[in-house]
Amino acid sequence: MANQIAAGPELLEYVREFSLREDGILRELRLTTAELPGGQAMQVMAEEGQLLAFLIAATGVVDVLEIGTFTGYSTLCMARALPPDGRLVTCDISGRWPEIGADYWRRAGVLDRIEVRIGAATETLEKMLADDGPGQFGLVFIDADKANYPQYYELALRLVRQGGLLVVDNTLFFGRVIDPLADDADTAGVREVNARIRDDRRVDVCMLPMADGITLVRRR
């Protein structure tokens, strides 16, 4: 059985040369985000954005929920993969960062597919459940504050329909998940959600050692 290949900078550049299809608008948003405080650490890799779009196109999803917008790079990737009448609801604690992405969404012609909801994500998700019930979305992308990952997971599992996908980002969390000295709330939240997903017989699961760890969850 082959082991995981070590991907250094040269090999990652090879992958980008032969796989990545990042156009000018996406590249500009990524570079703009990288200049912000914490921007490089907080935004998704370009390859991950492309994976999200691929999953949406491959599964025919028409309604997406994103928990954690930041400047909206992943939002743009996913919105572009939706049909013209598709819907993407993205949640963030502050309107400051999504406002940066909105201009790029407009330039890409997908602004009308995107609805931004500002506030504490747990409250936003609970209100969505109260207003419109469970099973509203075909795919949910979780990429917000890590301490609340267990709560986001349980709420997202109710909001995704049967057969739908959850995509959970940062599930290896810079390697801190295996560091015995890492006991902060964010690391604890990631460890807890990883264990919860592993033991959850309501779902199928595949954890990918890609980017900072991406876990794919399918609701049975």
C-alpha cells in the first residue's frame, strides 16, 4: 500500500500547472486577500476553491450554505458552479470582509445568486431551521471559527438534505490536532468535530490530507 506523497513547493507548482484553472477575477481576489491581516492563513487555497466548484458541478447541487465567508473567494468559486437560478447563502460575523468580495462577485456575474447573512453563525443557522425547516441545502461548506465547529456540524447536518454533502475545512488545523501541547479552544473544537464525524453513523466520511485538511461528509 503506497504512502501519502510528500508535496513540496515544486510538486505543488506542478499540480497548479496541470490542474488549476484560476481566472483573472479569482486571482485578483486571492492576491487582494493575501495582503490583509491574516489573509493568507484565513482564505482557502485556490485548489480547494476549485474542488468545491467541482463537487457542486458533479453533484448537480443548486443550493449551497457557506458558514464563514471572509472575503468570499470560496463563495465566488461555488456561486460560479451553480446554475443561473442557483442559490448560495453565506454567513459571517462581520460585513467588513464580505464587502470586499461583493465587487468581485458582481464582476463575475454571480452577485444575484449570493445572499450574505451577518451575525453569529449558530444564531443564523438556528433561525434558518426555525423559519424554513431542515433539508434546505444540497451542500454545506464549514469554514468559520473552529471552537464552534461541533455546533456548526450538528446544525449543518440538519440543514443539508438526505444524500447531501458537508465539506469541513481545516480538519488537520496546521497539524495542531496531533500536538499534545495544543489545548486552545480552536484546536479542541476541531478535534471534537473530527471525533464526532468519525463515530457518526448518520453519515459517510472521507478525510483528505489536502490543504489544511478537508473532510467530506455525506448525509445518509
